[in-house]
Amino acid sequence: TLSKYGGYYFDLDIIHVRPVTYYRNFIATEDGNSASNSVIHSDYGYPLMQMAVNDFPANYRYIQLCV
């Protein structure tokens, strides 16, 4: 949806302490070193989102867990 229309995405467990509408085209990090998908903003047509959409099927690894 973000790659097609742009906008904000927030996980339901995110608590905002300040407005984020000032920031554009960002992704949050969990620990400052690795990317997280819990908070994302992308403008319509932002090339990084299209790169992510193209990269996902090429690099997705299905792992079946045996319980």
C-alpha cells in the first residue's frame, strides 16, 4: 500500500510522544543498527519503496518450523 499510495505505517504497539508529520521518507530502527518495519513513511512514488517491493520476492526465504 505504501509503494502504491504513499503514507504512514505504524504497528499497533507504537506510542507517539511527538508528532512525526514533519519527517518524510523514513524507517525506524530497533536498536540504531538494524532496520525495522514497525514505523515507516513513504511519499507516493518514492523509489526506495519500489526497490523494496522488487527485492522482497527475489530474496524471501520461506522457513518451515516443525513444532
